[in-house]
Amino acid sequence: MPRRGGGTLRIDDSDDLVVMEDFGVVPDGKVRLENHGVLFIFTEGRAQFEYDGMVIQIQKNDMLLYMNNSVACNFMASSNLKCRQIWFKNGELWNINLYSKISLADLVYLKQHPKVHLTDEDARLLDSYFQLLCHRMKNPSPTLHPEIVRSLVGTMMLEMLSLMRRDEKPEDEMNIEGLSSTSFHKRVLVNRFIRMVEQSDGRIRKVDAYASQLQITPKYLSTILKETMNRRPSDLIQLFTMKAIEHRLRFTDMTMQEIANDLNFPNASFFGKYFKEHSGMTPLDFRTKYHRS
């Protein structure tokens, strides 16, 4: 869970959205956060660690997006390492309306490319956002304070996502950059799989079904996902299934049985167990906390 004390800012003492102004402690051992994603902006020093099997090197003006359930380990850092952090739960991504603006392909891309180096102009822009966000959290408005804070965070995160995706190249440019025909074919299959998962809207959850549509074996699909993304097909299926469920719980008045039927769960009980297993709370608790009419 995000730390408490000096330099941390919250809405109503909740851990759902936490801003840390200046932080430099490097964790020991392995880190895997199940409930939070974290946005880091490094303002001083250097560091190195492994992130989902990738070696990440950090310096001043680097920005890193940690997505929940990723594994980070083998940390090394200079003594002057400093960073700003924004911790957020999935429910807060709905609250700041971010999920309506990004797709599963966006999430997958960010999983593969978690770091970007900011230009001096980028750094000044994000610094202005961050200072305004901290000011508003320290000096709450008499009305609509949570909504104002979330609006600021949402705008700031959209700027960050734009920066993180600016170097992305279209799929049709990949092959001319030295990829073998086999590697290019694997990337095409992975991209097709991602589009299919997104289009299923949480209704198809069996790896075998996607492999059959792609006319490959489930084992081969698992292999190419591991090679290109260091992820299992089931991870991406679960990610988008939860996104589909959370959308229905937040923005519709469908009953649990209606959601279970819509998403092809055997029954409401099985649906409830699935959601709690992957979110840590029951569908009713999630709706009570995050529902918007």
C-alpha cells in the first residue's frame, strides 16, 4: 500500500489516489503491487532495476508507468535518487474517465514500453501540472474537491500517455526496421489477438477459442505472447474482462445476474467469485463505491 505521513496527499484519507511529492527510497527484494498502478517522474539521480524481465535504467527527467501485477526487482540506485509518484487503483481510472479514452491496445503498448525520457519542455509542462495538483490537494475547495482533483489527475495522465506514445511506430513500419519475416508474422498475430480480445468485450475468456480463430495452437499463442510481451494470453483476457465488468458496474443499472448473462458467465455466483478473485472486492461493493448514475 502507498505510504502515509509527510509528503503524501490523499482525498479524504483514501488510498485509492495518492500523490507523493518527493520520494527517494529504493525497495528491497521483489515488488508486485496487485491493487495499484504508479506513475513515477524522476527528478534527480539514477537507478536500475528489472521490470517484467526488462532491464530499466533511470535518470533525471525519466517517466515510468508501473502497471499493477507487474514484477520489479534487483534495484540499484544513487544516493540522491528523487521522484514524484501518483498511485492509483483501477476504480480511480474510471473516476478520472481515463478508460473511456484508451483501448486495450494502448494498455498493452504501455505494458511493453513503460518508460519515456522527457525533454526539458516536457518536464516543465508536467511540473506545472504537478504543482497545481499538489496545491489543490493541500488547499481543498469548499465544493467539488474530489472532482477537481480527479480532473487535474486525468488531464495530467492524458498528457503523460501522449508523451509515452509519441515514439510509437505504425505496424506497417516494423518490417522495414530489420525484423525477420517470422518476427513480423508473430507481431501481426499478437496484434490480431489483442484486437479480438478487445472486440469480445469480456464475453470470450478461453485461450483455445482465440487460438482457433487465429488458426494456431494455444501453445503457440502462449509462446509468441511470452516472446513479444512477456505475458500470457490469459493475462490480457483477464485484463479486458475486468475492464468490461467494471464498466457495467459503474455506468449501468444492470443486475448481477444480467451482467453475468451478458458476459457469458454460468451464473451470478460464479461471476461474483471471478470478480472478487481478481479485484479483491465483491461486485456489489465495487458498485457501491464507484457507481455513477
